[in-house]
Amino acid sequence: MSASPYLSLSHLNKAFGSFVALQDINLDIVPGELICFLGPSGCGKTTLLRIIAGLEVQTRGVIQQAGKDISCAHPAERDYGIVFQSYALFPNLSIADNVAYGLVNRKVARDVVQQRVQELLNLVGLPGSGAKYPSQLSGGQQQRIALARALATSPGLLLLDEPLSALDALERVRLREEIRSLQQSLGVTTIMVTHDQEEALSMADRIVVMNHGCIEQVGTPTEIYREPASAFVAEFVGQVNVLPGTVSAQSLQLGEMRIPLSNIPAKGHADGEVKVYLRPEDVLARPILAGDPCVFQATIHEVEFLGAFCHVHVMAPAISAQTLTVYLSLNFLAEQNLQAGSTLTLKLMPERIKLF
């Protein structure tokens, strides 16, 4: 982390009457990074973005941007561009006038404005569309124009409030790749709010996972996925199997399976009942060495086709009464002639188990 964060949030709280929307938020954002606020609806992520933008006022706490205290600054006095979920373009203005809006308000010379608008339209892949109106563009194109407008004044901070959620699946994937590429080429510090974990994992340098107005964990996508700090993070980010287990005598009892705690990255767990978290890809179907304590037999209950890979739901009474989800390739299923009702041998990876 840089010694001098571009944006620093210290002990931010926000209450709406008796409802506490944000509680003791502390976060440093370094120059040039793309950070995602990720969490379920109502977790406080949009409220936090609006407080950074000055559209909401925190109950208490300090916000510093580039070393300047902006805690009480008017939105116009803060250096940012913002893109909303709904595009928020002016329907009565041409595309060129929409992009130029912030520059015109700043009394920038007309020839400079025209040149900047053309640069931005080229940047977002819509050259020659300046004379059109928002209603003549698709949703993805309108969001590109909203992005161009947000970047027109060359802000130090770009705020994206669920910018892709109103788009269809293909356009969403295409545009998230373009936004990430554009952000990296410009080097603009960016905060994006999303409830879509796939967006966060694919775009962010770091993810801030939020729940009930608090930060649960901050980390890289790999850290969030592989090393969840809480049961909530483990369940919210990615798919996971949650199984009942018991810790005793320096081992984990998982159904009929007993695994030494020395094989599990679990520290300081007292004896007693625990929840065992295991990702579907951490259960393997492959030739197994005889005597491996982590091997078990399973029966395929259902195959969920997802293209090259399938979600295979299996019953494994030796481990749990509930179904277990594993990822198997379509080729493997075909080669082994596996289908609902088939039995197979699986091995779980104890080093990937998380206990909460």
C-alpha cells in the first residue's frame, strides 16, 4: 500500500434516524486502483459512495482526497466524475452536448470543448455519434456516453454506481472489459459499487466486502475468494459447500471422515461444532491413492449443465446428509459415462477447507 492514499475514509458513520446504515468505516484507496464495494442489497455500499460524492452527509467521520479534507465539501468542490446505473443522460441534449456538459459549466473555450468531446467519443468507441440523441442509442452505448461525460473534466476520482446492472449479459461482459481497460490506460482512481461478485472478481484490484453497514473484508479478488475472513464472505463470494463438522482431539470429524487439524489451515479453533466451508473445485475426481483419508464415495444426484463445466450435485452419506456440489468437466463426464445415479470416487482437499 502507498504511504499516501489518494482517498482516505476514517471512522465514517451514517445513521438515518435510529437505523445505522454505516458503522465505523475505515479505508485507504491508493492512486490508480480500481476498488469495488461488494455486498447484498441494503448493506450500505451505495450510501458510502454517495457520502464520498457529497450527495449524502455522514453522521460523523473524516474523508480526505489527495491530502485535502473534503468531509463537509459541496459536491461541486470535490474532484470526481460519476456514472449512475440509469445512465442519467439529458434526453433533450445531443450526445456531444451531454459529454460537454461539465466542461461548458466550467466555461471552457468552445474549440477546446469540441476537441475534448471528439477525443472522448473516440475513447469510448462511439466516434461520429455526437449529433445523435440518447434515445437513438442502445443501453450499452448510453452507458459509454455517461462514462465519457464523467471523464470529460479529467477527474482524479471516478465513481461508478452499479453501471452495468441495467444491461443484458453479453453487453455487461463486453463493457466491463472496456471499462477496466480504459481505467488502467487512464490511471484514474476508481470506485465501483456492485452486488455482482463476478464483476468485482474480474475487474477490481481490491474488493471491499460489506454487510449490514460494516466492512467484512478488504483484499484482492484472490484473497477474498481463497482466504475469506468470515462465514459471510465465504458464502457471499463464489459458490461453496457448507457442511456440519466437529473439532475434537486435534482433528475434524466430517461425517465418518476424520481429518487431522494439522492438514487444515485452521488456527485457534476450540473443540466443538463448526461449519466446514469447501469450494466445489476443491473436491477432485481423479485416480486416488489407496488409504487416503480424504477419499469418499458419492452418487450423482443431478447434473447442471453450464457449458464446458457442469455443477454436479452428489450424495455422499459418509460426509453429510445434504448434497455436495462439485465441478466436473463435460469431457470427464462423457468419458466416464457419468450421469444421474452413477457412483464415483472423490477426494476433498483438506488444505482448502475453511472452518468458521
